[in-house]
Amino acid sequence: MTGGGPDSHGAARGFADFSRVTDLSNYRPLPEDWWVGLTDVTGSTQAIAEGRYKAVNMAGAAAISAAMNALDHEDFPFAFGGDGSQLAVPARHQERIREALALTGRWAHDALGLVLRTAIVPVRDIRAAGFDVLVAHYAPSDAVQYAMFAGGGMEWAEQQLKENRYAIPPAPEGSRPDLSGLSCRWKPMAARSGVMLSVIVRRAPGAQEKSFLDTIQSFLRFLEAGQETAGPVPAQGPAFGSPLAGFDLEASAENMAATLPSRSG
């Protein structure tokens, strides 16, 4: 799950061809005074092996809902990676996002029994480390846009998170985020050719970004050979299904939203 509206932070207009995700001319750098927030579920591999993938997904996505509600649904770019999330906001919102992430960490522990690490990192620190945060929008339709990050900065920030730098401690016991609207009711997508292939590719330390992106482009061309598209989602989108599988998790989120304390600031 990724998101963010058009031109909300100086990014180029969205592109509809997924293969253009590797074209850096579609990306724009975040302003110097912006901050990036990150979350990561500790022990997610083990939790998924135990059949708790819905809980892991809910914890990973919760920070995005909390951030949206904290900012009264003001537009900002974000990305969801299954067991964590990434987002970017201007400096004027960093305290609200810090609070939303702290509250989400507390909720993940109390409601789901998971440890959700959270951090918020200034873009200037990322650039001082030799990386950048660039953002673009993949727009498969006029109604939907997905934020895409490049520049290596998010990967660097994620490593800082895992090393407990820039960490945000969980909010005090009993406090809750506003998770209104948090839901995941899409049915799993079926393989169209008998195989569902998920590939995670990371740039090797010291590798040039252009070489890395050229490699990704070659891989996409290989996947598209003889196929309708190598895009991650079919044109018609995933089917909308029954909420029963995750109803207890959604109910927990809604109940906590109903009892949350007043937000400061």
C-alpha cells in the first residue's frame, strides 16, 4: 500500500506505465526541512510463520492511519511494506507524527502483542549521510496514485531504525492512537499464470544507483515479455472480500479509537 496525492510536495505528475518507476526524471527530492517516519514489526517473520500475518499487516499499516488522522487527512506520501511503513511530512507536522507513531507503538503492543519499532528522521541527516529521499507517483488510474521513494535515503533510515537510532519510545500505557478507517478487506490476488512471484531486490552496498535501476529495468522487461504487464496489481484491482478474517483486529482498532484521549497540539 502506497499513497500520496499529486504535486503535494513538488513531485512530478504521476506516470501510468509501471516500468517508468526506474526513471529518475519522474522523481523530485523532498525539501530539506522535511522528516521521514518509519515503523517495523520486530520478529515479523516468526509471527507470520505462526499464522499471524493479519496482525503483522495491521501493525504495519496502523501508523499510516494514525498519521492520516493526526494530520486531519492532509496529503503526504507514504508506503506500506507488509510489516512496516514509511512516510514523509514537512517540519510543521513532525511533532504530531512523532506522537502518532508513539501511540501506534503502544497500540501494537497492547492490542496485538507485537513490538512495533518507530522512528522519525530529518531529511537533512539523511543527506548528510550521503543519501537522498526522492519521491514520484505511480498513477494506474486518474483516481489512484502511489508514492514511490528512491535515492537510498529510506533504506538508510530503516537501518537506523533497526539499530535503535532516532527511536521513538512507545506512548505511556493506556494511551491510544486514532485508527479510524483502518481496514484491510481485499481478497488475496490469484496467480494468472500458475505462479505468484514476489521479488525483493536491494542495492548492494557501494553499488551505483543508476546501475541498480538499469538492472531493475532489465528485469521488468524480462517479466513483461509475453505478458500483459509486470505491474503489481491487475488493471481491475483486487477483489473486495469478507472482513471476517480480520474482523477482531479491526474491531480492536475501532474500539481503541472510540476511547482515545484528546490529542495535544
